[in-house]
Amino acid sequence: LTATIPAADSIGTMMVPVQDVVSALGGTCAYDQYALPVTLNGHTYVIRHGNVKVDVDGETVRMTQPAFMVEDTMMAPVELFSSLLNVNMTYDSAADTVAVAM
């Protein structure tokens, strides 16, 4: 995964750039100022800046940390992808890279 914004640690939670991860997994994003609608694997997710709640196909789930914006890029906890999408993501802090495997 080549990210436009590097992964970041937020109070012990690894945050990753949503648009880059979704693109790498074959999904699409439609950025809307403070909300990021995502379509991936037949599901729709809406991630909002400053919010721990994510709408998943109309149902609400909670993340451990709120999503936030960095240079027009939405950052969300890595667990969003690993738990909701069954995607294995690992972060190598020495190389500052995120590996994604389905």
C-alpha cells in the first residue's frame, strides 16, 4: 500500500488513510467535506471527521478512536478495516509501511 499520508499513532491506535486503503482494496470513496462515503465489497460505509461512529449499510458501529482529517485525507483506526472487512493489516513502524492482505 502506497499512502499519500503516512499511518499515524493516535493515543495508542494506528490510524490509516481511508482513501488509500479503500482504493488498494478495489473500493471507491466520495469525499464530502467532513464525511467520507465508501463503497467496498458491496457495502456502504460513511466515516465522519471527529466521530467514533461509522454507518455501515445503515447500521451504526463504533471505532476505538474518532476519524480525523489530515491534508484532505480521512484517517481512521486500522481496526475499522480488520474487524469490519476481515482484512489483515499490519504496520511496520521501522519501515513506516502498512501491509494489507485479504
